[in-house]
Amino acid sequence: MEMTQLMPELRKLKRSEKLFILQFLVSELAQEESDLIQPGVAYPVWSPYDAFDAAATMLRVLHESEAEGYDA
């Protein structure tokens, strides 16, 4: 069923039925979110610790902007 067909049918429902559908959809969305991260699996996380190249680039850009007269 397409959304254009579904919307008018949803409008016909009683308030309690609409609330049930809302609860169902929120539950479905929450389940999809929890499926994104699996228990027992290691996920890499980037950290700026020891990111010397990034720090050097930022410092270079800061010095260049100061040399050009921009306020940083």
C-alpha cells in the first residue's frame, strides 16, 4: 500500500487505534536503532589523542590566517 492510500485510511481510525499505531511505529524504529550496534562487537572510535598531523594542520592554518590579518 502506498503512502497516498495509507494516509486517508489512518485519518479514519479512532483515537485509541491511532495511538496504538503510533506506539507500534515507535517500537519498530527503536528496534531498528538497536540493531545498529551489536553486543560483543568492537567498534573503532577515532580520538584526537596523538593526532599530530591534524594539530600541525590546524596550527598552520591559524598562523596563515593571522598572517593574512583574519581574526581567529
